Amino acid sequence: MRALLPLLLLSTAAAQVPATVTGIPTVTDGDTLQIRGVKVRLYGIDAPESSQTCTRAGKTYGCGREAAFALADLVRNKTVTCTRKDVDRYGRLVGVCSVGGTEVNRWLVQQGWALPYLQYGGGIYNGAAGQAKSAGKGLYAGTFQNPWDYRKNPASPPTAGTVRTSTVPPVPAITGVTYSNCAVVLAAGKAPLLRGQPGYAPKLDRDGDGVACE
């Protein structure tokens, strides 16, 4: 029964995620939006993390921030519609989004600000990536590390999230309850964890917004 608990939790989360969501979004990072309280992870693509840096013309720059800003410029004050393809382990809608007749996922790859995430259906964007590479757009204007490799590297600094106009000072995790990762939090039925709640830890809060395992 214990082994089935994570699957049951994921099934429950999936049932609560809408098939489509429409509205004016806010941008979390280069491949994540939020629309009317629904977090949307763009299907089939992977953008650099918000703390990630790359090189261009021999200089280091914040490619994660530039990817997020490119997405923000595309959708700013516009109505976006996202259609669900899946639900990830954090309970987010994984979908294909469009704005004004433009598919957001494909556009980010065409502009070189995201890569096809082959492990999760991204092969459909290989052609768009080839165009961006040939034109030297976005990440292809210099050198970069694949976002999935960056996340695996323990030497990579923790992602800080897209730059915000105000920040909330960090609150230390309450002692007595600890979780090794978000899968354990989900299995315990405690996700999401808010900053200050028992078990919250910065390592579980990927984008530093005070909500862990969202």
C-alpha cells in the first residue's frame, strides 16, 4: 500500500489540473508560466535555469534571466491559452501554450532560448532548434551548458528565480521535520510546503519563491 501512495497522490493531483487554462500570465522562468493560479511547465522544452550563466562574445551573461525576459516580452499583457499534455510530479500542468497564433514552446526554441527536451517529447522541436543554431540565435550565439546537465551539477548555484522587484527575506527551516526531496514530500501528502512550515527547506524550493515542491 505504501508503494502505491505516490501514484495515488499524482493521480489526485492530475485530476485537479484543468485540461486548458486561459488568461494573462506571469513568468516564473524561461519555461514556466502561471495563469489564474495554475502553474504551467512548457511541454517538450527546457530553458536555462534562472541562476544559469552562459558565454557570448567571450563574456559571461545571465542566459537564464534572458530566456525568462524573452518569454515575458512575448506574453506581456496578452491572453495566453495552454493545453494540457501531462501533469508533472509537482502537480504542474505540462502543456503547449499559444499567444496570438504563436506557439510559445516552439517560439522559444526558434529564438534559441530553450532546447528540445528529448526525454519528455521534445523531438518535435528538433527542426526549430536546428534553425536557431544555424542563425546563431539566443544560446547559440555563444557557449552554454544544457539545462539538465546544469541541474545535475552539484557545483551549480541554486536557482534564484526570475528577478523580482521585491524579495522576501529567507526564513530558516523549522527543525524536527526534514524531507530529503520533493518525492518524499509528495508521498507524505504535504506538498506544497510554504516558507516557515515544518519541513520547508531552501533546497526544496527550486525557484526561491517561498513555495517548495509546488
